[in-house]
Amino acid sequence: MSNTETNTTTNTGKTNAIRWGIVGAGRIARRFAESLGHVDGAALAGVWSRRAEPARALAEPHGARAFDDLDAMFGEIDAVYIATMQDSHPEYALRAFAAGKPVLCEKPAAVNARTLQTMIDAARASKLLFMEAMKPPFYPLYRRLREHLARDPIGEIGLVRAGCSIAGVPLDHPSFSLEAGGGALLDIGVYEAFLAVDWLGEALDVQTIGRVGETGVDVFASLNVRHERGIAQIFCGLDLQGRGDALIGGTQGTVTIHENWWNPARASIVYTDGRRVELDEPFSGGGLNYETAHFCELLRAGATESPIMPHAMSMRMIAIIDAARRDLNVRFPFEAD
């Protein structure tokens, strides 16, 4: 077996479970491990973390192995999910590519466009699948909304309005760490950037106002973004409560994706002719299972890029965040000149 092949078929042609390894053992890693139980043909095989005890605590309930050596884990798995803080995503992704392993990387895949491009280039050079784990487009509600609007459109879409702000995040949370690449824009705003890019295309101009906290990260940001096909108004924050819905506006109607829009389950479509359509699509398995199932399908098909979350989408999202951080003069100590 070459270093770019996966252990997904037997010599009788039957499909085996894709063996996943998780880098990291925090909250999102636990959610991913639980979601794997809802993905056909996938299983957790290994967990590695810089701290041994959390890795064991995550691995054992799922019948997986906790590894002390990351390269040793790479030798026993078919795909890698990176679940660490964003400052370390490039290091682990590049190590995975060097070991011949495809990567599903938690959002944001990188803290800036330059680093993300390095990761994309390495994946392409190795002919390996690489996808940012941006979950909303894979949810049943989001897919159904896309299908409905293809049949019964709201006209030319030109507005996206969305945001999320969470009050009471403790100051010792990694989101407040400048050294770890924290801040509201990267932790939360990347979701809103996805929604804007998905419906309006590439950003052409970004105007940002916001506040920088005592640790040096952005604690609240409000963005007006001019895109190829319209305007986005988005916000994100770490010290105010602003959980909410999302609005998509067109010339013949509006869509409201009800809160919490980033875990979409309900949407209302109101047309200018008075019609109203309600979409209700509950999700199962915590939500991460949908993006993971998509990744597994791509892996079995030999694909190196997702048509739903392509590399260009990730680059367009992080370009918005880069521009907003420049406006707020937020710079991480590990970023090169």
C-alpha cells in the first residue's frame, strides 16, 4: 500500500471503515469522536495530544488507541482530523501530508491566507485530500434550502446579514490568547465569512470597526463587506450576547435561517408576493457527522478537494478575516513579516 492509499477496501472489494486519527483532545475533538458513531464506514482508531491523559480519556471510551507519538499514529490511520487551536493547524497538517495522510482540519484551517496557501500547496503536491471543517453547508437544512431556492428562487441575492457574540467567555479561555491565534474574528467570524462568501462570492472591500481587549485579541468586530454579488453585514464577539439568526436577502424575497444559524435546523422563506415557506430539518449526531461523511465519500472516490468546501472557498473566507484584523491592528506574535 502506498502512502497515499487508504485502508478502505479489502481484497474481496468490501468496504472497510475509514480509520480516523484525531490530533488534539479538547471539546471539539470529543464532539468529533462522538459524531463518528453516526457516520457509516468510519471509526476512531487513534488520538494524539501533547498531554497524554486527555488523549487516553478520549480514546478509551471509543475503543481507540491513545498514541504518545504522532508519527506512530499516522502509521495506523487512514485520515486525520486536526482539532487543536488554530495556531498549530499548519504544523500538524504539514506533518500529516508528509506522512501521506488526508486532512480534515477544524476551522479556521489557518490564521491567515499566506499560511493557508502553504497548506493547500502541500496537499496538492502530495495529491492528498484536504478540507476545512466548515459544517453548515453539510447540514440537511442547508442542503434543502439550496435545493428549494434552485426551484423557487428569491430573485437575485444581494444581502447577507449574520452574526454571533457570546457573553461571559472566561479570560483564561484560549479565545483570548494572542499567542494561540485567538480572537472573535477567527473563532466565530469565520462562520459568518463563510455564509457571505457562499451566497455573494469573493469579497472586494472590507470595512471593520471593533474593539481589542486587554490580551490583544479582537473581542468584538462589526464588518461591512462588499462582495462580487452584494453586501454582507456580519459581526462577532466574545464579551456581548448576540446569538442569532441569519438573513439572506434577494430581489423577490428573504430567507431567515433561525438561530443558531451555524447549526441550521429551521428556515423561513418570505416572498414579495406574500407566500411564506417554512423548512424544518432537524439534525442528528451533533452535526459534525455530515461534513465527516462527505469527507469519507471524497476519500473513497480518490478526490483531493471538496466541491462544497473547495480550497478557494477557504481562501476567500480567510481573506475577509485578514482584512478585518488589519483594520483592527490585531497581529499574532508568530506571524512572519
